Amino acid sequence: MIQLYFSPGACSFVPHALLEESGLVYEPIMVKLHKGEQNAEPFKALNPRGQVPVLVQDGVALNQIVALCLHIDALCPERGFLPRDPIARTQALSNLAWMNNTVHPTFTHVFMPQKFHDDTQVQGAIREFAVVQFGHYLDDLQQMVAHEQSRGQPWLSGDRWGPLDAYALTLTRWGSIAGHDPQQRPVLWTHVQQVAEQPGVARTIERERLNLNMYRGS
Ligand SMILES: N[C@@H](CCC(=O)N[C@@H](CS)C(=O)NCC(=O)O)C(=O)O
């Protein structure tokens, strides 16, 4: 039995959407980050780092998005979430790692600047700087989509949607929270809307009750 601990709108959306599309039997379990459930038992026993996502299989708790995406891909290789060709696979993992280790933490500076400094004025400066930086990364993401489309590829890592597309959706949605109007990047925004229409992604959006565009002005 597989369980996925997720929080609505968080990065856990990526493995959540993959599991939903995979056909694997799993139980989604919601963690309320705004209530601090990630820092309390019983969740803390599963991930002492106090972060979602956590995937539990046969009683073993696994974490980190990149690792979970590889794990889900290994459980159902026939779904083609990641390319099988070694070079294409490494390229996909390289882009996934960049989203996870660069773009994602930049949003953490926007959303939780208190993690990086305890002075509220400094937090404001951290947030302001990170919002601009995040915009540059959204430009890079849009370029990535445009590059794949110019090669006749509708998705970010091959013939079907996968973790890169689900992450692009999450990061674009976060950008809209940070004050980046998604419509200002039409290639990326159109792509994200297409990703959102895929059945497993659509069901995940529904379960997490997400509004894709949270932009309310910069
Ligand atoms: N590198 C981690 C990042 C996980 C992460 O940042 N999770 C956030 C949600 S997007 C979280 O649980 N934050 C709760 C907190 O920091 O208190 C991964 O890939 O899983």
C-alpha cells in the first residue's frame, strides 16, 4: 500500500498528480502546513525535516520530490513519466533538479522569508529580491516550453506529460501568488493550462481545490 502525504498547493502537487495519473492504488493524506502539522507528531516521525511530500510504501517513508518522481516512474515504467533513452532521461532529471533546487527555494524566500532572517525589515528585502529573481526563472521556464515546442514536443520531457510539466504548473501558480501575472508569459501559461486539463492533473487540482491563477495585481 502507498500513502502520499501532501498539502494543497504545495510542491507535493508533483508526485500527487503523477500518482493520480499512474493507476497505482494509493491513499492521499492531507497535511495542514498552515496549522504546523508538519512539525508535530505523527508527521514528524515520517519526515523529521518537517516537509511534504512524503510517500510511504510498505511502511518505509520516502521523501524529496526528485527521488519520489524516480520512484513512481520505476513503479510504472509503462506510463512513460520520464524518458527511457539515457540522454533524454538525464536531461529531464537535470531540469527537474533545477526546478527543485533553484526555482522552488527562490519561492520559499518569497513565501517564508522568516526562514532566512528574523528581522522583519530584512525579510521584506529578501522577499522583494526573490520576487524579481522568480520572474527571471519563469522566463527560463517559458523558454524551456518554447524550445520543446519548436522541436515538435508538446511536453517538457517527451511524448507525454510528466513531473516537469506538473512542476511547471506549480511554479507558475506560485508565481501568480508572488505577483507575476501568468498571462504575461503566454507560452508558459497556455502550456500550464494544457497540463491542467490532463485527467490525473485535473483530479489532483480538484482534490487540492486549486485556483491556477492567483494573480491579484503586482
Ligand atoms: N527539497 C524538498 C522540498 C520540500 C518542501 O519545500 N516542502 C514544503 C512545501 S512546498 C514544506 O513542506 N514546507 C513546510 C515548512 O517548511 O514548514 C523536496 O524536494 O521534497
